[in-house]
Amino acid sequence: MEPHYAPLSESCAKALGDKVYEKRKVASQEIEKMVIEFNNKNNAGQIRKLIEVLSNDYATSRDANRRKGALIGLAATGLGLGKDSDKYVNELVTPIMNCLSDPDLRVRYFACESLYNVVKVARSAIIPFFPEMFAALSRLVTDSDQMVKDGSELLDRLLKDIVTESYETFNLEAFIPLLRERMYVKNAFTRQYVISWISILNAVPDINMINYLTEILDGLFVMLEDNTPEIQRMCENTISQFLKSIRKDSSSVRMEDTINTLITHAQSLNELIKFIAISWIREFVQIFGLNVLPYASGIFTAILPCLEYGGESKRSIKECAVSVNQSMTDLFSSKELKSQDVAKIDLRSIMEVLSQYLTHNSMHTKIAVLKWIHHLFTNFPKEMSAHANNLNNNLLLTLADNSDEVVLQSLYVLAQIINSQDTENFDKTHYRKFLLSLLNLFSEEKLILENRASLIIRQLCVLLNAEYIYRTFAEIIAEEILNLKFASTVVRLLNMILLTSTELFELRTSLRDISNEKSADLFQCLYKSWVHCPVSTLSLCLVAQCYQHVSELVILFADVEITLELLSELDKLVQLIESPIFAPLRLTLVSKSNKCADAQYLAHALFGILMLLPQTTAFDTLRNRLQCVPNYWGQQPVDERNSLEYKSGIDFAALREHFIKRQKAYRDQRITLRKRNVSMPESN
């Protein structure tokens, strides 16, 4: 009966389990000769019996030395078989693989060495076992023993050579999930190992790793955050190589999944990750063009916060974000953007993102957002109309921004929204709704009223129809503003803008021609709200050349409480009369047109204003001006039918009654407030 260790000799079987390496090596040499002999005689049975003895009696032994003997014996068997080892590769590799996770570090090292020798002769025959080998090596590269690490690295290099030369039989589909799984292991050695495999495979011309980019790109960005400089460098180079491949041929890229990964990492706090992700987005926008538009909301989420970046360290990120923003603007303006493409754009998601960033701390981000909203309403007015109502409140809040540029850009957007709704037929309700909201904002936010209101109104008059702006303001003040003090403040503001702003030159010119029916109607509309402020009413009438009415109103000031505020307004009015804007008024004082009717009524009005003033600088200024008026005025009776006021056809008697009624309301209110403020005497 054969001994259980047959076909090994007794001496070989004993030496193979010896603790001395040299004795085990001698035994392995005997095994190699034995295998060569068996193989030459095609004695497969003896070869398999030998492998079985090594696998069962030695490789699974509790004695570490016997396990080491099994490994050197299996390696010798592989070397003895040479090219024919592919017939026994399963029997050879399986016991060695089991020893790669042995608790004894020397066994693990010899397992690496043994497997190296078997793989070296088996070559492509080991491809079916590659997944198991890859998994084992990904653990060994993190081994605590340097010798084991070194052994695993030698084996890894050999495997890479075999895979690259046998790529046609290599199952890349099955390998990618293994690769992806280990990309998220937080170990520097494992990460380095994984990146090296990605780089090797990507370098093989006949392997198109772009097909699997969506599977591994997220992991590459995750590893890019590793603190190890070498891993960062390897990751960055690998990602760069992928991008170069995409530039050459983008047909294999699954753009939809890839761009979502890029958008996610573009929001990373890590500056390197953010920069690389946005750089990729920039390339994708240029390469895929209109196809990226369905992902516009995500792209905006990624780039808009970066527009605020300052400082040298983040300059490249900002420049890249600015470039993406411009490219996206060009795409949305493209003539190639057909109606079917517009339907693919998720405007609702885009507007949600833009609305969110309207409250961003950065001026640059807010300006970019506002420009985008303006751009969308300009290019897609019909599609954007559904978003107008939701935007108005957010846009109104931006009017309180510290930056004039943000305020002006917000006004451009608000004007564009209104204009986009009035493309065919003008509808005054849009103006009224917007301006009512604006007045409510002024009422609630005193700082906006004090610091921004003038800029806002002047700019709106440029962007929209100034006449309709003023008409609508006047109607709202007359019909809906119950707070008399606020109404007075707004009228005073509107009047000052009307009198002094270059933007309202045309409106002032229109008011001067009240013989025109349209101008007369505008004057009456303004008058009904201007009565909230007596001095503003005088100013409006002076602009409209209603000098007879001014002279009558001045007399009514006898019933108006003369406060410091009113005197201050009169002082400003006198200064305005001396300004270039009122040059036509001053010339009227020496004009003989209309048989001097307008000149005499104006002189009477100005003398009335003079009598209201205390003897201040304003008094002296106006008195000096009136001393220049020819003394022959008033020597003949004036025929009111010759005045411009009479020719207008306006019912000034009704306007006078309206003025009186409104001033009475103010007087009654002041009396009520004073009574309310009187403290009741304390009882003892």
C-alpha cells in the first residue's frame, strides 16, 4: 500500500515540512523534477495526486512550516509544468489563494511568492481567477508587514502585465464593480492600488474605460480628498487623462449620469475637487452643447456660489465658474435652441435655484442670478410668465440691497417681467399691482424709502413708461393709501424727482402743455394725490403753468398750519425756481404772450409765496428775482381767458375744492393726534 504522501518520497515529504527554509527548498527542487518527468510521460494522474497531497496534507495543516512547504511545493509544481500549468491552474491557485489571508505573516509572504511563480508560467490562464486575486491583493497592500507588501506589489505588477496583454479575454464588466467597491475604502494603500489599476487599464489603447466612467468617477473624486499628496497627484492625473480621452471622442460618455456626478462634487468644500469638477462641467457644456440644458439647474447650483470667490487661492475656481456661466448664457441664446429643446428645459427647477440664490450674501452671485432671470424672461417670455408672480416678492426684497448694481439689475428684471406680460396689448393692471407692492415695501421698510426710493423710481421711469408710472402712483395714493403721513412723504419724493430728474424731462415737457387733452388729464390725475403735500401741489401747478391757480392756492395757505417742514419745502421750491429747470418759468415773468396774462398771474403767485416765507436767504432770493419783473405788470386788468390755464378746459374750481378738503383732513388728523397725546392728570 502506498504511503499517504505518495508520490512524494519519505525524505521529500519530511523536508517539505521542515522549519528550515533550505530543506524545504531542496524538497521543492525534487518536486519540480518529479513534475517535469510526470508531464513528459503525460502522467496527469500522478500530477493531480501530487497537487492533492500538497493541498490537503500541507496547505491546510496547523503547522505553519508545513503550510510554507505546501506553498513552495505548489510553486515548484507550476514551474515544472511550465506552459502546461494551464491544465491544472484551478488546483494550483485555489490553495495558494487561501494562504494569502493566513494569520502567519511568513505564510502570507510565501503565498505571494508562490502565486507569483504560478502566475508567471500560467499567464492568461489565471484570468478567470483575477477577481479573487484582485480582492486578495487589495487587502495585502495594507498588510502590517513590509515584506508581505513588497511581495504583493511584485505579484500586482505581473498581473497588470498579463491583463494588458490578454485584454481580449479579460472580463472588464465583472471587474469594474470590484474596483468601484474598493474606491471607497479609507486606506491610503488601497486607494493607491485601485488608482494604479484604473490608470493601467485606461492606458491600454484597445480598452475603452470611458464606457465605465460613470461607475468610477465618483470614487475618483472621493479619493481626491485624501490627505496623501501622492494619492491626490495620481487621482488628478487619472482624471485628467479621462478628460483628454473625452475631448478626442465623447461618443462613449454617458453624459446624463456623468454630469450629475460632476454637479455633486462641484459643491464640495475641498477647493481642488471643486475646481476639477467645475472644469469638467465647462468642458461638458462646450462638448455637449444644448444637451446639457436639462441639467441647467444643477449647473447653476454648482457655479453661482463660486462667483463671489476672491483671493488668489480661489481665483481659478471663480474664473472657471464665470466661463461656465457665460457658456450657459450663450447656449440659452442660441439660434439652434428650438421649441422642442425649450420643452426639455426644467424652468421650474431653474427658477427654484435662482430664487434661492437671490438672497445670497455675495453681490456677484446676486447680479449673476438677476441677469439670468432677465435673460430667461427676454428669451422665453411665454414659458416664464408662470413664474412672474412667485418672483416679484423676492425681487422687491433685493431693492434693499447695499449694492446699487444689485438694485439696478433687479429693476431691469422687474421691468422686463412687466414688459414681457405686455407684449401685445398694454395692461395697466400689471403696473398697478407692481407699484402697489413697491409702495407697500416703502411703507414697511423706512430705510429703503429714505435711501433707495429715489434711485428706484428714476430707474423705473427709464425702463418703463414714465407717464404710466406717475399716473399709477397717483391713482394708488389717491385711492388706496390711508396713511396720510406716508402719502405726503411719497408725494414729496415723487414731486422732487419730477422737478429735478433728467429722466423725467419728457414728462415735464408734457405737463407744460396742458392745452393738450392728454396732458391736461395727466395733470388732473397727479393733482388729486399731490394735494397730500401743499408745496408739492404748488410745484406741480408751476410746472404746468397754472399760474392763476397757484395764486389762488397760496391764499389758502392761510388755513394751512405753517410748520418748519412746510417752510423747508418752500425754501427748496425757491431754490428750484432759480435752477435751470425753471428757466421757462422765469422767462414767463417778462413774456408778453397771452397779453401778459400768464406773466401777471405768475407774479402774483410768486409774491404770495414770498409773503409766506420768513425773512431768510430764500426770502431774499425770491424778492431779488421779483424786483427784476417790469413794473408795468398789473397796470391793466388781466383777462383770464388769455391764460394757458383757461385754455386747458380743466375745472380748477373742483380741484381747488379737492385741495381744501384734503387739507381739512390733515388738519383734523393733527387735532386728533394732539388730543390723543395729551396725558391725563394722575389721580392722588
